[in-house]
Amino acid sequence: MSSLPASLGEALARARGRVEQGDARILLREASGATAAQLIAFQERPLAPAAALRYMEWLDRRAKGEPVAHILGEREFYGRSFRVNAATLIPRPETELLVELALHFLGERTRPGSLLDLGTGSGAIAISVALESPATTVTACDFSPSALDVAQANAMALGAPVRFVSGSWFGPLEGERFDCIVSNPPYIAEGDPHLSTGDLRYEPLTALASGRDGLNDIRKIIAAAPRHLNPGAWLLLEHGYNQAGQVSDLLEDAGFNAIQSWRDLAGIERVSGGYL
Ligand SMILES: C[S@@+](CC[C@H](N)C(=O)[O-])C[C@H]1O[C@@H](n2cnc3c(N)ncnc32)[C@H](O)[C@@H]1O
């Protein structure tokens, strides 16, 4: 076994050519307790053997492809830390757009509203809305009991009052209506080569893939949503980089109004929605 790195700078040097420097910095910060600034300005700072050992083990796992979020067991979303594991999608920065839009439309209302998050995974969207808009009553659904366990633990750790229900899409919500429904459903086409590359290999296929064109679940949600929306309520759906046109057409066919698509920070049309 090679010797352990003795300083912060040496530790970062060990990652070169194996792991992206950004990922190495995150792992080293977590392993050593050093700040981002210290990793830049004080590279000669000694690294304790226990921290060096932890870091080198994490570096090996990352070099084999395991996502940083799974190694650390958490990922930041909308300014808060969420527990994640193999049962949940790792929350993505682009999904913060869905939170922004839901808060915007709920904020336009004159009275406190209700929100439903379909396919909640780690609970990132539902919990963020519940904490940012305490007057909103938040319900979250998923059909994966293991994902719901993680979401419930996140809600408890972050102090978010979210009602979790278990089942497929609107199945457990018969007769219930909401003032806003959001979902980041599976939307990748089965057989898409991206499913067998990068972090996606470590995430549940049931959170990612949806039929031959990736739109099976979006079709189901749009078809059933009208029975669960109050008058004037918005349905907001995250989708793939090239699906805005198809999702907008589906929304139009289902009778939605003011259909729009919104771009994420990378300039990609990422969320489409309309109201009834
Ligand atoms: C793309 S992930 C989104 C997770 C989380 N909302 C996020 O944005 O990080 C899709 C989620 O939908 C859930 N899901 C897939 N099919 C479902 C179904 N038929 N009914 C309910 N949830 C479903 C998966 O378990 C997964 O948690």
C-alpha cells in the first residue's frame, strides 16, 4: 500500500489523473474539516493520518465511479443538506428551478395553498417548498418505500412538515385536489446510452427511465392531473433537454392554459407547465 499523503497539497496531488479536482476538493474538505479557502491557501497544512486514510478510501471509490453524493451520503439542494442513498435520485441543481416556480405561483395566491410533489425521492422539492413557504400544506408521494424512508428522515432532520404517501402517482390521492402539483418524474428513454454512464449507473432505474421515448410517466401524470388540481392551479413538470415541445403538446391536449417552458441555469428548457 502506498504511504498516506501528509499535507493537503499532497492529498490533492494524489487525485490528479484519477478524479476531477472539484470532486477531490469536496472529499478532502469532508475528510479533513479544512475549508475551501484553506485547500487553496494552506496546501502545506499537515493532514492527520485518520483523515488521510478516510480521504484515500473515498478517492478510490470515486475513481471506480461511485458518485460523491453516495460516498458522503448527502447532497446539497436549495441551500440545505439532504441525505441520499442508492434508493434515491441524487437531487440535481437544475431541479431548484421547479422549487422556484412552485414558490412563485403559490406566492401569487391570496390565501395559503397546497402543493403535491409526485415522485419525491429524497424529498428535496417537497421539503424545500415546505421550509421556504411555511403557510403551504405539502404532500409528497413516491412508490418506492426505501426512497420514502430517506425522504421522511430528511423531513425530520430539517424540521419540515410534509405529509408522505406511498403509491403510484395519484393512486393514494383519490379525491384530493391541490393548488400546485410539481414533479420531476423519470424521463429518460429506455436504452438511452447515458443510463450506463457516470453517476446514473448508481441511481435507481425506476427513478430515471420511462418507456421508449422517456415520456410514459409524464403522459400518465398529465392525463390524471386535472382530477387533482383546483381551478387556477398549476402543474409544473421537469423534463429532458429536448422534451419541452412534446410536454407542451401533451399539456395543450389535456386542456391546460398559459403553457410555458422555463430554462435552467444552463439555458436548457427544463420545466414546462400550465394551469387549469
Ligand atoms: C427523477 S426521480 C426525482 C426524485 C426527486 N423528486 C428529485 O427531484 O430529486 C423520480 C422519482 O419518481 C419515483 N417514481 C417513479 N415511478 C413512480 C410511480 N409510478 N409513482 C410514484 N413515484 C414514482 C421514483 O421512485 C423517484 O423517486
